[in-house]
Amino acid sequence: MTERADAARNRAAVLAAAESLFEREDLDHVSLARIAQAAGVGKATVIRRFGDLLGLVDALIAPRVTALQERVRSGAPPLGPGGDAIARLHAYLDALLDFVFENRMLIRALEHYGPYAYYANPASQFWIDELAARIHAARPSTDAGYLAYAVFTALRADVIEYLREHRHMDTERIRAGVHALADPSDTGPDPGR
């Protein structure tokens, strides 16, 4: 069934308004009512379409998640299938970290609006499972399941923001730390990564 033109316009307006508010406002000040007002629609329209703030965040981030998942599932190695296990792990860590940097406000919103939402949503489960598989392939003797969650926690947007804004760590220092957590034999970021 094709979406009506006015419904498509409303959907696009709500998504644009939500993204704008998430980018410039404190998360405590973003609400369905404010998003609806900024989009020029009623709050009921937003609720009908997205359910709640988590549904709206999911709708905003879903296309970005899908694009990265496709690169992981079928892209060129080392991010995609095939290649050296250690190179695959590091390519994946870079992709996840870049994803967090590019989408940190939406990820912060996800972290903020629901208990365990960061870990329990389907996208995060995909990232964690893939991370565990790649850690296991690169370091078979380690507890890859635990380590995947520990590394994924280090990739939380609130952690990254805190390190950048309050501890004044640059992106490459954070990147090197994430790589060292997942693979202690790593000697630091390869300039070619």
C-alpha cells in the first residue's frame, strides 16, 4: 500500500524536526509535543505514526543501521565477509566507532529513553553478536561474549561524549583505546585504518 502524499510529508516533517531537536537540545527537553510543534503537526499524529520517543529514534536511525549492516553482511573484506580475522575485528571496530561518532545524538537519545535500550534493541544485538563472533575468531581463547559487551559499553555515545567533552580525548585516542580493549596485542591505530 502506498503512503498518502500528506502522510509522507508529515512523516518527513516529524523526522526532520526530531533530528533537529535531538541535535541541538538537551535530551531532557525533547518531547513528542515539542517535536510535533516543530513539525507543524499534532502530537496525536506523531504518536499514531511512531508510538513514542523510542519509536521515533528507531525510525530516525533505522536507515543508517541498515546501511552499516549491509556493509558488514555483504561488503568487501575486511569489514564484509572474508579476510584475516584480526583485520576483520579492527575494521568492524572502526565502523562501529565511526557510526557512533556520526549518530551520537540519536544513540544518546536511545540510551536516555529506555532502561537497557542500548543493549536490548535488535540493532545493538546484531552489533554485539557480530562483535563477539569477530573477537572469538581473532582471539579464540578469550570470553568473546563478555568482551563484546564490555567493548560495546565503551562505544556508548554518552561515554564517547564524556571522554571528548570532559576529558578532552581526541578521536584517535578513543579509537586506540577501543581497539586495545578488543585486542590487547594491538599496538595502536594504523594510520591506514
